[in-house]
Amino acid sequence: MAEDTQATVLSGKKVAQDVHNKLKQDVEDLKREFKNFAPGLAIVQVGGREDSNVYIRMKVKAAEEIGIKAQHIKFPRTITQSQLVQEVKKLNSDHTIHGIIVQMPLDSDTNIDSDLVLDTVSPDKDVDGLTTASAGRLSHGMLKGGFLPCTPNGCMELIRRSGAKIQGATAVVLGRSKIVGTPMAELLKWHHATVTTCHSRTADLPAVTKTADILVVGIGRPEFVKQSWIKPGAVVIDCGINSIPDETKKSGSRLVGDVAYEEASKATSVITPVPGGVGPMTVAMLMQNTVISAQNAATQMRASRWNISYLPLDILDKVPSDIEVARAQTPKDVAELAEEIGLLNSEVDLYGKKKAKVSLAVLQRLSYQKDGKYVVVAGMTPTPLGEGKSTTTIGLVQALGAHLKNNVFACVRQPSQGPTFGIKGGAAGGGYSQVIPMDEFNLHLTGDIHAITAANNLLAAQIDARMFHESTQSDQALYSRLVPEVKGIRQFSKIQINRLKKLGILETDPNKLTDEEISKFVRLNIDPSTISWQRVMDTNDRFLRKITIGQSPTEKGHTRECQFDITVASEIMAILALTTSLEDMRERLGNMVVASDTSGNPVTAEDLGASGALTVLMKDAIRPNLMQTLEGTPVFVHAGPFANIAHGNSSILADKIALKLVGENGFVVTEAGFGADIGMEKFFNIKCRYSGLVPNVVVLVATVRALKMHGGGPAVTPGVPLPAEYTSENLGLVEGGFSNLKKQIENGGIFGIPVVVAINSFLTDTEAELNLVKKLSVDAGAVDAVICNHWAKGGAGAVQLAEAVVAASDKPSDFKFLYRLTLPIEEKIRIIAQKIYGADDIEIKPEAQEQINRFRKQGFNDLPICMAKTHLSLTSDPSKKGAPTGFTIPVRDVRASVGAGFLYPLVGTMTTMPGLPTRPCIYDIDLDLEKEEVQGLF
């Protein structure tokens, strides 16, 4: 037997300090790259075992030294398993938490399955490496991409530091716990050692352990392994920590390992002490895993090229109906799409397998990310058939993504059931450039429009109910009902306190208000003739354009005339599109002016006490809906404001989230409703003003058909075959109608943004006609004009358009708003009419001037203007085509959407409730009862 030699003591404290120093530098690098970013660690404890408290204090101290934000979250012993699971799930969803530790054992009075709780921890936050998923990865040798258990990983680091050769070595692991022994054996095996796992019942245990070049002990018995059990020169890693009596110590005890250290150290080449050996390394590996998790999260904030799978198209020469094209494609599961574009599981709520809601938390998680390029698709003044803006939007993003391999998002509006079942049909695009599944897109989707209907009508009901109660009760009776005494206590609600502040009443004790203050508080004194808030429904029902309410005897003669609008005309829809956060939406909903009181002061939803309830009804609708195109590129479908009395653009939130997800080199393509004189102007002056986003490119959609109409061609009527002028070559009509497109190109230039003309070609267009449009467009100032056939070819038919958009996005722009908000209301209207429409002047009717004066007095002068005008002409007369001159824009009324943040003048005759045509689209929509699928021509 060889003579005893003194082993090298491998200090875990020293190695751990080396690890900590490296991690501290890593954290500083993260903070330098991402302002205020820091790794976050949550330590969950149930009860208050002192030994657990000691370990937690060690971990918190180590985290703080490195720069990790550690949270010690302590739950009472009475917490139930279900409650604890829910709390862990909340931590999974918190993007500021990168590591989660569930401190064991759980000191609970209730029956809690600790394995279940551990497995609730998201694998990407399991920095302890103890979940079943982590154990499974380790057992299969998947040592990268997950987290290794901290104690075994710390042991491996010590073995490496010892200089021992692991590959080919004989290793023995004494102990088979799932925290140390079993994963330790797996780690050694996958590092090419020959491993034997032993336990207290192993036959002739000393003989087995003596074969080990590397011996790892974690059996939980003090000084169990003797010198005679150890092969001379072996490396010994002692994972045990046991308390034994020691009268020489003040505490009466001392800590020892599972190895008899004094004698064993004479036989080994390297040995770890207890304490100060493996323990500090466990904490060091825990911190290392947390920093790695934070680095992984940071990588997701550095947007890179998506690893996205595109869907191939089986294109037929004769393009089938839109619904047939959509049905022929098999969409990806939306969960797969979400993962491909960098969304976390916690940020996605699935609505079935093909659509999902996306959390606003993405904006905070990616706040460090630079925005992508921002493209708005508008159009020339269209025919009643539409010129394919939606189809172009989808075709363009399919080309940018599936063909040019850019990160790209389409952001479009959700269609109303009104046009879907009325005259227009769906709004998913068309041909081989569509959003799918198109039937879900065109119908209920995730219920956002229904939520708006419910919220809008709740407020309408409250207006009439409040007027009724005020007219039938005394001040004191109203007060006792508005501020009731509950269990002997009377107190104001939060919303009522807001009203007190608005009234200048400082007293917040309901029992101390004076009679005068009570009267001011309880009476809104709404002037019925000024009520602007209408009920809504999502159906084209012309017979609700004017109704009489309050005809039941129970309403005691309180009748009045009012109307229904279509839901997408509700101010709440405009708010959904323009809001920037849940808090902002709550404020906007409260600011909605529904009427004036008898003194001419505005009455708001906050005054009516409804703003909180409206926010509750809208809390899910505020999240964008994720869908996909026919070629598998992502689409946000969110909000659908009526493009006449509102701004007609999809939501700011969808655009902002998309711009972060695509990253600096990606593209977001959004669509502005109607012609560029309406949708694009409102996009710039209203949407961009509230979002703070600056667009890079305008894509202006034009068709030969529309140009011919503006050049003097006969009327185009839905459902009626096109006249011969539109199906045969006529260069004179094309050139004659170019004045309209030229004006819209100029309008883009007014805002300082490069314009690319997308010439959406139809089968009846001739090469000469298309090339003429292209030449005239470039001569008129467009940076490029491209002939597209994405309807027939999908993204492949818009590749040249996509290349032109990419090139234009790199050109310098000089974005500017059309007018200053502080200008008088009349002047802002005049600027839009003259600069965008080409009018000589405006004519403000007396009724409209009265409203303008009221709004100015009420403090609303500085809101942007949202013109409500026909989309079929640059003038107020839909029959006037081309680019007329010498006309006046008549303003017959001006209304306010104060919550949404704009005033909308009504020009000419505008209705906010469309009607069904003689032959609505309902004739073409049915259910296949055998397959339970929607059939029809959307």
C-alpha cells in the first residue's frame, strides 16, 4: 500500500468566487447593452423552516453581489396546492423573472405535491434544474439548451478544476437522490466516464467505491466513507452536510460531510471540504443558470432573422373563389407561428388552434428592441368595387417574408359583420393573397366587436337611466342611492371621488357634504338635445337609423328620438385603435363626452360612473389577434374603426408590438382605409400623432379600372357586369383619370414620405395600359411604380413590389404633420380640404359652427380633425371623379370623439348605419352541415 499523502483541498469557496466574478461581468455587460435590465430570480418558500431560511439568505446574498434582482416570496403554511401552482404560473409569465426556485421542503399544513409544483416551473426558468423536463433532457444527454441541476453541475466544475481526466475514468456515485446522486451519475456518463451508482444497500460497498478514480458521495450519513474505501490518488467530491455533536463548539455541534475527511484526505489526490466545498458551488451554479436564462431572454430582445416555416401555394391558372383558395391551404397551428416569431408561451392565449390573443407585455419585454420599417398601404379614390388594398397588403407581406425572407408583419383591421353579410363581403384579401382561416377572420374572430357592442350599449343604457332617476327623485334620495350605507359605513367609490375632484369638492367623507355639494354631485342635468352617444349593433339595419325610445309606461313619458349606429362606428372602437396601454384606454373611456349639461358643460362616461366597467368589458379586446397569411407569415388583426367618422386604421398597439417583433431590419405593413385622401391623411395626422411612430414608405394602390372610371368611364355598380370600356384597351380613359392618382401621389409627398405605386393588375388590363400607369406615376413623383399580380400568384406576384418597398425604405424622408393642433378648428378643416382634396375653400353651416363654438368653449379646440366624407370622390359629391378643382367642401355638422381624441366634421350626406342591398351577401353564405364548415363567397 502506498504511503499516506496529504490531498489537495479543492476549495469550493474559491472556485465559486471565480464563477461569481465572471457572472458579475456578464451582468454588467447586459446592463450596458440594455438599460436598466437585470437578471431576476424568484425564490418561492412555503412556511418558515429555519434551515430553508438560511439557504435562502445565502442565495439572496450571492445574487445581490452579482447584480441579480432576487425576490424572496414567502407564502403561509395554509396555502393550497392550487394557489401555489397559480403563483408559480404568474412568475412564469413575468418577463422580469429569469429564474424560479421552489425552496424544498414545502413547510405546509395542506397536502401539496411538491413534484407537481416543481413541474409547474417553466423549463426556461428552471434554474435549479430539478423539473421532470430538465431531468429528462439530462437522461438523454441533452446538456445544451436546458439547465443542469446545480449541485451536480457544481461538482462537475470542481472535478474539472481538479485537473482530473474524466473521459475514460472510472467514476462511482454513492447516493441516488434526484437532486444529487442520479443527475451526477448522468452528467459523468455523458462526459464519457464509466459510472457506477451505489447506495447504502449495495453489496460490498467499500470494494466498489475503491475502484473509483472519481468518487462523488451524497448519501446523507456523517463520515460514512472511510479512508480504506478510497482508491489512492482518487478525486473525492463530498456532497454531504451533516450536523454532529461537538462540545468544543459554542453551538454544541459542527458540520461534517459524508466522507471521513481527516483520514480520507491522506489517501486522495484531491478532496473537497465540508463546509466550504460543494455548498458554495451549488449557489454559484444557481447564479450561473440565472444569468444564462437572462442572457437567453436578452437574445430574444436582439431580433434576428426568424426561423419561420412558410406555407407553399398550389397555384391554379384559373383562380378559384376566395373561400376555395383559403380551404385548399392548411394553416400552421398558431402556437407554432407564435414561437417562430419570438413570442413566449406566457404572451400568447390560444383561441382554438388558428388564432390567438397576444399580451401587451411583449412591448415591455422588447422595449430595448429597435423598431422595424413602417409601411402604410393606401389607395387612389376607388370604384365601389374596391381596388384591392387588403389584397395588396397581404400579397406584399407574403413577398417580403416567404420570398425575400424578411421578418414581416401585416397589421389589418377586423372586418365588421355589417359588410361581411351586406354588400362588400369579407376583408381578408383575395385570391392567393389572404388571411386564413378566412371564415374565422370575417366572423366573430375573438369577440372584440361584441365586447365593443356590450360596452357601448352599457353606457347608452346608463345615460337614459340616469336622466330618468334624476327626473323622478330628490337630491337626498339620489344621494342615498348613489352613496348607500353598507353595514353602517358610507363611502365614495374611486370613480365617484374622481367626480368630486372634477367638481372642486375636497371633502371625501360622504356624511360631511353640504346640501349644495350634494346637489352638484348627484345631478348631471343632461340636456337631451345634446346627447351624441348612440346605441350600436354589428348589422346593417337601415330601419334603426332613427328610433324612439322610452315608450313603455314604466318610463313615465320620458321618450326621445335617437338612433343605432353600426358597432365599428362606436367611439369605443376608435379608442381601441388609438390606445397605447390599458391605463391609457381607461382614461380615454372616461373622457368620452356623451352630451352636454344644461349649462353647456361636457358630460363624460366618468361622470356617469361607467368608465371602470367599460374597461373591464374591454380588457381582453385590447390585445391584438394573431393570425397568418396563405403563405404562413404573421398577421395582427385588431380594431376596425369606421373609415368615415373615425380614422379607419388598425390599432397602434398591434403596430407597436409588430415593429418590436420584426426588429430593426424587419417590416410592418399596415393598411389605411378608403382612398389616400381619407385613410392615409388620418393615418398621418391622427394615428401617427398619437403613436409617435414615423412611417418609412407609402404604398399607393391603383388599378386601370379605377383610372378609367376617373377618366370619364361609365358608372361601376356592384353586382352588375363591367361595361365594355373596362374590359377593352382605352389609353385615353387611363390617362384622363390619372389626375386622381397624381393627386394622391402628391398627397403622400405633402407628408414627406416616399411613395411607391402598386398597380394591381386585372386579367382585362393590357400591357400598354399598365405601362402607361407606371410611366405616369414615376413622372408624377412616385419613387417607383410596380405592376403586381399577387391576387393570381400570391407573394410571387408581388416580389418586385416588395423589392421596391425595401429600396424606398432606405431613402431619406422628411415626415411632417399637415397642421398644428393649436390652429382654430375651422382652419384645420380648411387646410385638409385645400391641401388634400384640392378644394377652393370650405363652407361651414350654422349648425356646424354652433358645435365648433361649443367645443372650443369646452376646451377641445386642440384635437386633430377626422373628416367624415365620401370615399368615392375627392369632393363631397361621390359623382365627381378625377381631381376636380373650383369646388367647396360643405361642413354640415361637427361632432366630438373626445375619448378617442379627435373632432369629426360631417361633409355632405353620411350615414353611420349602412343598409342591406337588394341582394346581400347572406345569399352566398351557408353551413355545410356534414362538415360543419362555413361555405360562401366572402
